[in-house]
Amino acid sequence: MAGPRAAIVGAGLMGRWHARYAARGGAVITAIVDRRAAAAEELQRTFPRARTFAALEDCLAAGVADTVHVCTSAATHVELARAALLSGRHVLVEKPAAVSRAEAQALADLARPRALLLCPVHQFPFQRGVARTVAGLSRLGPLVRAEYVVRSAGGTGRTPAERRALVLEILPHPVSLFRAVLGRGEGAASWEVVAAGDDELELRGSRAGVRLRIDIALHARPTRNELVLTGAAGSARADLFHGYAVFETGGTSRAAKAAAPLRAGTRLLWAAGSNLARRAFEREPAFPGLRELIRRFYASVVDGSPSPVDPEEMVEAAAAIETASAAMPRA
């Protein structure tokens, strides 16, 4: 029996990876939507059964898809997701799904009464390393701090306005990670903007008694993308670029302090090496966590279970973007 029929909207880098992982997750790629005919035709060579369209409305009218992957520029996400939901399709939308709380809530309110899945692409909690970190929280003792730290080269060559937009587009990731660590039933975090510029953003907040920090910089080096958890009995560091995690626990004796660098180095080498081998074996060369998220999305489409990412998480992410955006410098 053929799987759900998928339309990929946006045949660029993310669209290509969505198509690849959707096909591996049981979907049949039946439509590719891109106003750039050459880009659509290039992706069609990998999925020759797919029809190409210049506009989503033409694809929806043709009735060739059950699900829609929105992989276009951020400014188009709300409009495309809304059109797909109104037509009765399940939607997987790249981050940020929306940049205001009102827009995000409106999308969630469209999906709910129609029993449609609306899943923002917050893939980091679906990485093996993050899942391992969440499963091992008891090893850390009572959690004291949770930090998300990014040093990205993505701003190179961009204008100040483009760099500000990029910084804001990263925000859904820490929101999703903190929810994964602290639980979805603890309420939304409240954020204070500590620093906001063309190349950086720092937010502080709290949730469930845990201090939270988001630190994003495009001009600092070396590049990093990490979730760092600190507890009373130890800490954990998840490398989000590569999808692995390392725990650091132990006593405070002189011997433990002396051996700490060796233990940490050995753990890091083992975690990074085994993770690289696993990703090669499972053919996951890019965007760790995305394949698992898409697999779960299609499992939910088939069995009718809830979205792997709660739309409320999308609303919380949009609220954080709204708060940060108000503090950003204007052109």
C-alpha cells in the first residue's frame, strides 16, 4: 500500500532534505512546488513520479498531495501553511512557522478543529544525543541551569537586516529544547532581553525553577551549537551540530579533579566517533534529528496520533521571537 502523498514546497536545500527523509519515512513524493522551474525540475529528477508546480494553489487544486512540507523563506511560512490547512492537508513547516504569537495561534486554531497535523520543524529534540540527555537527567541531580549557545558563521556576507533575521530564526530551537528538558506542562518561560544587536542576542529567563539562558552570536568563533545542562550532581553537553552528548559527573576530590580532563577527553572522543559511525551507517549526513522528526510526522499521519511537535510549542517560539524582535536595533 502506498504511503501518504507529499508535496515539497521549496526545492532548495531544505526542500531536498525534506523530500529525501519523507521518502525514507514512508511518504510518496508526488508534487514539487517552486516558482523556479529549474530548481523544481532538478529535484524531480530524484523523484520522477512527482509533478511540478509554480504555485502551491495549483498543486492543492490538482489534489495530488495529502501533506505539505513548507520549506520556503520564513516570510512565506504563515501564508503557505494557512493555505494548506484550509485545503485539508497536514502541514510540516520549517522554522520559524510564524514570527508573532497571534499568527502562530491562528495557524494552530485552523488545524485543531480540522483534525489536521501542524508540525513545526523543531528537530533538535529528536536527535539521539538530546534524547539521551533527557533520558539521563536523573544523573545530573536537581537541575540548576539550562543554556543554549550558538556561534554561527551563517551571517557571513549578509546585510545587518539579514543577520538580525537569522538570529531571530534560530530562537525556536532553544524553546523546543527547553520544553523537551523541562516538560511541556510547566508553562511558558518568561524572557528578559540582555543584549540584542545585528549579530547577537542574549535572553535570560526561568521555567520550573530552572534558570535559562539563550546566547546567539554570529560574529564569535569558533562555531558552536550546544545545549548545556548543569545540575547539582553533574552536567551534560549536547552537540547539536552533530547530534551527540557527553555527561560529566563525579566527585570533588583532588584525584577526581586531576583526572577530569582525561575522562572528559575520552568521553568526547567516544561520543563523537560512535555518533559519526552511526550517522554514516544510517545515511544521515546532514541535519541530525530531521529524519526522525519527519518519520514520526508520517507515523502520526498514518495512525492519527498527535503531532510529534505540539503546535503550542510553535506559539511559544513565536512569542519569544516577538519579544526579542522588539529589542532589536532598527535600520
